[in-house]
Amino acid sequence: MKKKQLFLLHFAGGSIYSFEFLRSHYIDFEMVPVELPGRGKRVKEKLLTSYKEAINDIFSQITDKLNGEPFIIYGHSLGSSLGLGVTDLLEKNNTPPQCLIVSGNAGPGLIPRTKRSDLERADFIAMLNELGGLPEELLQSDELLDFVIPILRADFEIVEEHFYAENIIVNAPIVAVMGNLEKYVDQINNWKKHTLSEFKPYVLKGHHFFIHNNVERLIEIFDTSFNDCASLK
């Protein structure tokens, strides 16, 4: 029997494996993680640095995996920015999601347009450390850092191009989730201007990677969104 689908869009430096922590909880929908080239199962492919190329890549993956049941797009951080562009493409393709769920991101137009991807190695690592979420074993291994840093730099280039999303407005409802200790949490309602439909914000406890400490609440938000967004169609 086919299930509703939840497409998962990873954060900068993430991969198809970034949401494995969600699989330990019972769900009645199919989780479908997708990933950009250059990591995970696509490690041999060339990294992308363009926002437009990235959303087209994800759009192609999602349309190939649609099973005909209702579906939702969910992205964290970089995945949120990409999720808005992908939702726009899906709507133009007449295959719209029930809603877009975004987390760890207050939406386009807020972060200063600085070239963080070009920072010197030490400064780049310090910036990543400030954001949180880097495992200690990664920070202690030059070999792992040599592998991960090019991926992160490419993903940050995509983020730096996400001003393309500033004028995107979708028909799908948007559900935004942020940690109460995140820098731009007070501007979470910025997402409201990117939908012609309903908007609902949630603020949970934690820093940028609050999702790892709020799994049960996140699953509840997914379930609620499937039900609430279905009633808006």
C-alpha cells in the first residue's frame, strides 16, 4: 500500500543519511531523503554551487519518486532555502506538495550577502563551529575535514545565491520551525510573505541543530501538517 511521502532536504554538508535519526520513531508516511551531488550515494558526482542548478536537481529527484499520494517538502537550513525554490518548480509542474515545512532558517533576505564560502580554512572552520552541529571527531581529523570542507564551501555558495528565492511566493502553506536560541528566530514570520496560503510558526528549544533534540515534537509537526494542509486543499 502506498503511503504519503515526506521529502527531506538536507542542511549544508548533509547527505541522504542526515535524517536517519528520525527513523527510530513510528511514522505512517514514507520518508524520502534526497541529496545534492558530491556526497553520500552521489559522492563521485560534481558538486553544485548554483541555487538554480541545485533546485532543478532536487526537483528531478522528487518528480522521479512521487508515488501519486499526497506529499510534503521538508528542509533544514540550506534545505529550507532550496525547499522554497523546489516547491515553486513543483507547482509550476502541476505536482504541488501539500505544504512546505522549513526549519533552522528564517527565510530569504535576512542573512547579509557575505561570501562565507571564501573564508580562509581556519576562519571557515571557526564559522562552522559557531553555527554548531560539527562532531568533535570531525574537528579533530584533518583527513575528514579535507573531505568535508569542499562540500560545505559548495553548499555555502548555494546559500549565498539564495537571494534568487527572495521574490518566490508559493501557493502551498508554509510551516516554519526554529530553535529558540537561533540568531534570527525573532524573524521567523518572514516566511509568511512567501506563501499565498496559511502560515504556521513553531519555536522549539535549542540552537541551530535543535532538530536532533526534538525528534518527537518534529514528528508531531509532520503529522499535524499532513492533516492540516490536506484540509486547505
